[in-house]
Amino acid sequence: ARRLVRLIVGLAVALGCCLAGLCGGALAFAPWAFVRDARLWPLMRAVAPHAAMSLVLTGSAQALEGVLIATCDTRFLSVAQIVNSILMAAWLRFAVQSGHGLTMLWPAITLFYLARVVQIGLRLKFRGLRYPED
């Protein structure tokens, strides 16, 4: 089971890296492909690294969440998701109130998925893969 988890997470990371390279690279080097307004290009270039990292982390988080669902550890998954959502909402509220707005959105998304990967990774490391009895 551990080998299968490693395979699935590895594939998710590999796919995320490919998408990050394509999308992050396109945002950084060809923002005109997404938006014609040249005033937005510097902003798009600024968020490209966060968008790219988010793509890598999203796949990893989704794969690890699938492992928790398969092991019926949905209570932990739910509580962690609620806590992360509250923290992200607080971050975004601060960003808007401080005038940063959109420039803080992608870092927030990146941190959100990073927190998911770390939380679930630690949960699996210390709890292990426990499957319910049929």
C-alpha cells in the first residue's frame, strides 16, 4: 500500500511540475497570451512563481487527500480543511484591508496547499496507513 501511495503522489508531483512549467512559464514569459492589457503583464509575471508552485502542491494535496479518504480518515481531513479555510480567509481579509489584494491571492493559495501537504504528510507519517475492516 505504501508503494502505491508513493506512486500516486509521485505521479501527481510529476504532472504538477509539467503543468507548472507550462503555465508558470507562460505567465512569466508570455502574459500577452492570456491578457492583451500590457498594464497587467508585470502583475502576471509577479504571481507566476506562486501559480506554478500551487500547481505542484495542488496535485500532491489531492493525491494525499485521496489516501485519507481511502483510509476513512475523513474527520481529520474535514477539521484540517476548516482550519485552513479560516486561516486563508483571515489572510485574504488582511490582504484586502492592507491594499495588497490580488498580489497576496496567489501566495495565499500556495500556502493553503502547502499546509495541506504538510498536514496530511505528517498525519500519514505518524498515524500510518490504517484501513477500516470490511
